[in-house]
Amino acid sequence: MATDIVAQLADSLAKTAVEDGELSYKGQGRKLDDAKSVEDMVKEIQDFEGLQALRLEGNTFGVEAAQAIAKALEAKSDFKRCYWSDMFTGRLRSEIPPALNSLGGALMLAGARLTVLDLSDNAFGPDGVKGIEGLLKSVACFTLQELRLNNCGMGIGGGKILAASLMQCHQKSSAENTPLRLKVFVAGRNRLENDGATALAQAFKLMGSLEEVHMPQNGINHPGVTALALAMQQNPGLRILNLNDNTFTEKGAVAMAQALKDLRSIQVINFGDCLVRPEGARAIADTVSEGLPILKELNLSYGEITAEAALAVVQAVKNKDQLEKLDLNGNCLGDDGCKALKDAMEEMNMGEFLGSLSDDEGEPEDEEDEDVDEDEDEEDEDVEEEEEEEEEEEEEEEGEESSQNKLSTPTSAPRPPDVSSFLSFPSPDKLLKLGAKRALLVQQQVDVTDAAKTAEAFLKIASVYKENNEVKNAVLDTIDGLLRKAFSTPSFQGYSFVSSLLVLLGLIKSEDKVKPVLVVPGHLHALEHIVRQDYFPKESVAVLEAFVSRSGKSLESCGNARNSLQSTLQRVRSQS
């Protein structure tokens, strides 16, 4: 009897935190399709006096279930915080906008004044942004301080809709002398690219209130980075700037360095995997040396930075008495350069703050400047070239060129679909554009004799997984083609492939200190698919199950996908 009472109390405490008016159903892994399935939630919401926060993450809600919860929220005028990440796993893309519309409409009817809106890990695409467009423009968001939309697949279109909504919210709130003062903006892994980033930069510039900006892995090149740099200058209270794994090149890095000169509140700068190159690193070093008095962390890892430029960065942090970490790993320092950096930091009594240099790429080979410029131009103009190719193909089809023009300027043959571009910056659109032969094209690009490279390619393909049938089928067909070929190759080591997967997923540590990926539900859905296929070795299923079952931070954001994968692994293992 006492045990039952303790269990009931624990359950109650897990659901509610009366002190801050929070009701939580976090991580329960429930599939809630209709009004009946959420009757208990609805009653608890209705009965909760002074409800300020609702956690729904880690469950999956259908349209009817969302509408029932929305109805209960219509009377909650004290409501402030929406923790609604990862709540549509396994749902059709078309279900998400009406569900979000219902929930947002309820908050507007209630007269709520939001401070936090977290819809991360929902993969709802541009249509999902339309589902919250009305809410973002409404009085309910005049008080918004944190907007978290990480890993939502917004794309360029969604980024533009979001930017326009924020700008309208700011204009309307300013007219009532309560201007929107957003402090935290999170939108990593959204394929915003240059146009999406540039649109959002306009909104950031208008608000001028940002303290944290997190936009890693968005395929942004130097035009978008430059637009963001100009916007950051108008946000003097900025403390954290995370643009990890975008492509600055020197132009973008120099523009960002210039912007940082005006930001004396900056504490954390993460430009890792941004290809800042030596000139960009020197520009950033100059800015750090001249200002940024309370800098705590500076990440310039994996940026093709040479030893000389890295030493300039080290000298720049000499008088930063609040510095806690300097990351220059994965650059082109060479053994002598690594030693010089360590010695310089030790001489300044800051050796403990220098991160590992274990992934150093070694001294760069001599290359002509022209080659570097050409590479940079190719990176910056990928989108323009794709548009030009489409225009050329349309002109050919419509027969708009005169015969004279055809003779004087013969049309070049269209380029084959760019597999390398997809594998560098994966997106559903790029995968679909590879056409019906995408599986073969990917097989030709990936060295299937190398288990580690095959694992990396698998995760890149899986990262664009969506419940949309066209994308889902394209992802799974491409993965099947790649892995079927790999596992049928005599020299391919299946055990090494699984080990590499576990390392990249952050489930085990590598002796080589390989950098894990940011795990998304698509990775786990794809894993769930391959373990059921005949080409996948059944002896590896138990290994996967053992590590996926462990508690760990890397899979925390994929609650439902993880639970589903665990169930499938158990079922496959029991059948073998």
C-alpha cells in the first residue's frame, strides 16, 4: 500500500511543478490520435489553476488530439511557456499545420502572453511555419523572449515566412509601445541557406534585442553570413553567437569580425566548421585583441587555419581573464604548429583553456591563390548555377533561341545531378533532384570498401528523412542501394560499420576522437529500417540494442524515434 502511495506521488510530481505553474507530460512516448486519447490531459489542464507552462515534448499528437488540448487552453490567460518540441513524430506533414493552428488560436483566445515557444525537432517544413504564422503576429507573442525552432526543416521558404512574421509582430507591438524584444533565437539544421538567413537578418536588425543566436548547420555561405553580421551589429546585448558548420570563407569571416567589434557583451563565439581560413582567423583575432572584454569561449575549429594565423588567435586572447576555452582543433597546424600553440598558451598561464588538437590536419600543401579563389567562387555560386541551368533547360525546351544564336553560342550539355553537393549539405530537395537513379549515383560517389565513410554517408542520407512518402521512399531506397552494395562487397567490414555508426551517434567514444553528429529522428528511423533488411547482419542487432538502450544525451531529443527503434531491435533479435 505504501509503495502505491509513493508511486502515485512520484507520478504526480513528474507531471506538475506548482511553483512555476508547469504541467508536464514530457517524454511519455504516448501516441495520441483523438479527443478520447487525451481526456486525462484535458481534465488536468482544465483543473490546473494558474497554468503557465505546458510540456508536451516526446509524445505524438494527431489533429483531433491537438484540438481537444487547444480547447482546454482557451481559458488559461496566465499561460506563458510552450515546450512543444518533438510532438509530431510519425504524423503526416499535412496534419501538423492544422494542429498548430488550433493550439496557437487557443492561446490567442485565452489572452496569453508568451515568453517561450519551443517547437524544435518537429520537421514540419515551410507549411509548419505557416501553422504558427498567425500566433507569431498576434498580441500573444508581443512578449516572446525565446523562440526555439531547431531541426524543423523550415527551408528557405519557411525562413522567409518566419522573418516576415517576426517583423510584423515587432511593428504591431511597437505601435502599442511594447516592442517585441526577443532574446533567444534557435534555428539549427533548417536548411535556411543564404536567402533564409538574409530574410531573418532583417528581422534581427529590426528587433535589436537578441542575446543568444544559434543557427548551426544551415548551408549558409558568405552572402548570408555577411547579412547576419550586419544584423548582429544592431544587437549590442548579444552574448552567444553559434553559427557552427556553415561556410563563411574569408569574406564572411572578415565581415563577421568587423561586426564583433561592436559587441562588447559577447561571451561565446562558435564558428567551428565554418571554413574561416587564415585571413578570416586573423581578422577575428584582431577583433578579439581590440575588444570582447568578457569572452569565455572561442571556437575556430575545422576552419583550414594555418599555424601562423592560429598563433595570432592565441596572442589575441592573452588578456581575456574570463576565457574558459579556446578550440582550434582540426585545423592545418602541423606538429610544430601544435607545439607552438601549446607553448604559447602555457607561457600565458592559459594552457588549461586550450582544447584538444588531436584532429589536426597537418600543414597545408602549397596551393595557388587562384585555386582557393575558384573554390570559394564555386561554393558561393552553387545556387546561382543551378538557377542558370534550369533557365537554360527551359529555353531549350521552348525553342526560344534563334538558329544564329544556336550556332554562335552552342548550349552546353546539362551537368549530371550533383551528388557531392547533396552529401556536403544534405536536403530533401537535393535528394529528390538526383532523380530515379539517385541510389546508383550515391553508390558511385561513396567508397563502400571504407566502413567509416559508408557510415557517414548513411547518416547524411538519413538526416533528411521525413514522413512525406516521396522523401521517405527516396531516403530508404538510397540507403538500401548503398548498404546492399556495401555488405555484399567482400572487403567490407560490417562490424566496423556498426562501430563507426555508434561513434558518430555519440554512443561510444572513439580513440581517434571522431566528432559525433547532431542526432535527429531521421537517423533512428533509418536505423530501424535497415535492421529489418536481409542485408543487415543479425549479429549486429544485439550490439545496436545494447548501446541504444543506454541512457545518454545524444539521443535525448529523439524520444519517440528512439523508443520505436528499441522495440524493433528487440523484436528482430528475438526472431533471429
